[in-house]
Amino acid sequence: MLGKSPSQITPQTDLFRPLLSSFIDFDNSLVRLAAKLDWKSLESSFESFYSKTGTPSKPVRLMAGLLMLKQMFNYSDETLVEVWKQNPYYQYFTGELYFKWELPCDPSDLVHFRNRIGQQGVETILAMSVSLFAAEVAKATIVNVDTTVQEKNITFPTDTKLAIKIINKCRAIAADASLGLRQSYTRTVKENLIKCRFAHHPKRQKEGRKAMKKIKGIAGRLVRELERNLEGEHKATYATHIELFKKVLAQKRNDTDKIYSLHEPEVACIAKGKAHKQYEFGSKIGFATLPGSNLIVGVAHFKGNPHDSKTLEDTLISARKTTQKELKAAVVDRGYKGMTKVGETNIIIPNPKKDSKLSPGEKTLKRKLCRGRAAIEPLISHLKHDHRMMKNFLKGVKGDIINAIMAAAAFNLKKYLKTMLFLWKIFIQSNKFTYLLNLNLSC
């Protein structure tokens, strides 16, 4: 059942609880942003995610506001609820009337809320953040498009690491099923791991390779033993785990669709041609932004490692859905080679051979658009460093999608905060100048 926000109640003075409105600064950018957002529309769109019976839930404004603050200021779930307890502006932003000294919710409630609203819910939040810039969106006919890798929170995968994890998981499964293993291999694994540490030394390579092979053999032995001895309910419970272990141990160096993590099997190995980082392990994300304002209007997630040209259509569909208008052109880099048109949208891509045939005016316009597209590169860097896209800690493909879209929404909201702060400074300075001018004239 959907809970009501405290902001819907008429505030009254309370001897033991201070009203937030009695001591906060209403010129604060977060307070002004809270007034601009259409919370009622958000609550009505999220109403379908809740049942009509049962205990009232946490208010939508509280939970959605916490998600926005988390991505805007780069907090983990645990840190966010602690900071919220200390910050009256965060409390006001999420719809509270009185200052509170307790946590707004358990950190795990944010996990449940993200799972409840899913991709549809976070897309609604992104659309709400774009609606703050209605004037820019109304004039927009062109978008800049690019892709990046959202890395998953996994260690660099090696066959030995995966084999060790399989061995540990096999022991845990055996303990849960009260199954006595024929041999635990605790001492043997430890000895071989020490030998693996020096496998790159020229004189100990052979010994290191032999130790790696033995660890992998032990993992296979334990998996086969579990497969033979598990029965009944435990066999059905751990069937998917056993199949995953077998696939990891059977995969070869040149296989496609390899598994790089046991807890995140959907992770793909993506090479983007970076000198400092040859391979990244995560998922590919496409972004569409408006030239000039750099507002993010489209986000698309892709499983595996598709070529950039294969991602363009989904990214443009997302941009059309958010802006509610047809786009005339999309500016891309040479990674999208071969694309000329997607639906009604023309694709502008640098091509020196073909550009030589254009008129001087057309050539100048295209050069200007292609140079302007480069602004999306630092924007992606901001998304990664400031809005939790550097490492994605949310689980599964669903977590990849939610984290990317919320990062884009947070970027737009933070941009609006900075815009309001800039305009407020200009307003103060102009008023100060007018006051001094009037003072001098009166003197």
C-alpha cells in the first residue's frame, strides 16, 4: 500500500520537533529544486507499482528523493541514510516537515525500492529531470551520441581466481547440504597458490603452470563430487550453480561468451582502445546529449560487446521517448562507421573523403557539429567520477540499467542546481550594483 508523504500534511508547530521551514534558507539550491520538481506526477506514475492493501509503504517522495541524492552526491546506500539524518536540506528535499534524528529507512529499503520501480520507474525520473530544461528541449533537433563502458564491481578475472572461488563455493554448498567431502584440499590449494605467486619468474614458470593446472583440477573434482552426491531439495537448489561451475572450468582462452565472474556472469570483456586500460569488464552504455547545453536525453544499455553502430538505434529511441519529439540528426564519431540514417534521423559522421565534395558553408557547419560532439567525452567522465558510474555495485543486468539511467538523471539535476546558483549570484550582484548606484546618486 502506498504511504503518504509528510509534505501533504498542513504543518503545525510542535514543542519537541522543530519545523524545517523555521530555520532553513529558502534560497538554497536544493530547496529551490524541490519546489521545481513535479512530485505529485511522480507519485501518481509510481502508484501502479504498489498494491491497494497492506501496511503503508515509505512515501514515494522520500524514496525517489533518496535515490536522486545518492547519485547526485555520490553516496553509497549506507552513507546516504547517515548523511540524511544530519542534513536538514536533504530532509526537506525528500518531503519532511520536521527535523528528524533517526534514519529515514534501512539502507536495504533502497534496494527493494529500485527493484520495485525497475527500468520504467527510473526512466520516469530521467524524464522529470529533462523537463526542467523545457526551453532547451523544445529547440533541440540534433543530438550527440557516444558509448562508454560501465564497469562492474569485480576483480580482474583469471582462471586461477575463478577456480579458487569455485572450490570455496563447493565447500560452502557441501556444508549447507551436510555433505562430507572426500577431501577438502585445504592444505594442497594453499601450497599451490604459493607456487602460483612466482609463476612469472623465468626459472619457476613450469612449476607455476603446473600449480595452476592442479588447482583447476581440484575444482573440477569437487564439482563432480557434488553433482554425484547432492540429492532432493539441495540438488534442485544448486543445479544452476553446478552448471555455472562446469561452464567456467570448461571454457578455453579463445571461446566466445566467456564467464568472468561467478556472482556477475553477465559481465562482458570490452576493449575500447584505451592505452591505460586495455580491457574493461562490465556492460556497454549509450548516451544521447543535446549540443550546447549537454543535457542527457537518452540512455540505452547493451548486453555483451556490440559494435557501436548496432547501439545507435536503441539510443535514439530512448532520446525520442524522453524528449517526445523526432530528431533530425545525430552527431557521432568514426566508431559508428557505416551508418547514414536511422529511421528519420540523419547520421553525421566525420568523413574527409566525402566532406571534400561539400560546399564551403556545409563543410563549416559539419566541422562545427563534429567538434561540438567532443563535449560528450568529459561529460561521460563526470558521470563516472561524480555520479557512481566508475564502478557499478548494483546486481545483475537490471542493476546496470538502473545505475546508468539514475546517473544521467543525477547529472541533469546537478546541472540545474549549478544553473540556479549561477543565476542567483548574478541576481545578487545586479541588486547590489543598483543599491550602490542609488546610494551614490542620493549623496
